[in-house]
Amino acid sequence: MKSVREIMTDDVSCCYAGDTIFDAASKMKELNVGAIPIVDDQKTLLGMVTDRDLVIRGYANKKSETTNIKEVMSEHLHSVSPDATLQEASKLMADKQIRRLPVVENGKLTGIVSLGDLSLDKYSDQAAGQALEEISEHTNELH
């Protein structure tokens, strides 16, 4: 059975706790991504911010571009070990209604696995489809 380590993105761009919402938005634009992990200097995962977080918790609440990213990031994250199976990851993603799952080892961010990553793997494509179906049923929630 394949592990998360085999399909995860391990070259993950991050923002740091001292960054602003403008920094995060700029990095998302530059990388063409919709989510950025927030880490400290030792790569300890502190949170995650999505483009939706920036809009709903940030700009729609009249936060300025210099607002610290910690004010809009999600802190209560679910993560997975790089040694978890693809089925375990997709089940967690479906159960918790998340599209991107941080991969953490010894408290440090080592990668990220997305529904897209799962769907590209022939062994987990069906699980990814089921996870996406369950996640799509709950589109009103923040990540």
C-alpha cells in the first residue's frame, strides 16, 4: 500500500508568523496556489491560510494589507504523517472536509498532500473522488 510520502509535494512554500496578509496573498499569486502553510523558523507548522481566509477573515472584515497573518490563519489543523497510507489520508480529508492536508514529521512540516495529488495516483483515485464528493457537500465552511 502506498504512503503519503510517495505522492506528497515536499517542496512547499511557506509564510512565517511575522508575515502580513499581503505577503501571503502575493505568494499565492506568484505560485498560483490557494493555500499557504504558516511555519516558524524551525518549520514547525503553526497554521494554514487559504485565499478564502484572506477574503472572509481579512479583507471582508476590513483588515489592512499589513495585518499579521496570524489574525486570519486557521490554527486548528489536521495533519498526517508521511508514512500514513493514501487511504488514511483520503479518509481524514473526507471526514474533516479538507482539500489540502499538511504532512508533519517530528513536529516539522515536510510536505502537503492535496486531493489533486490523490487523484493522480491510480491506487487512490477512487478514494480521492469519494473525499471530494464528501467535501463538496459542505461548501459553506472556512478551512
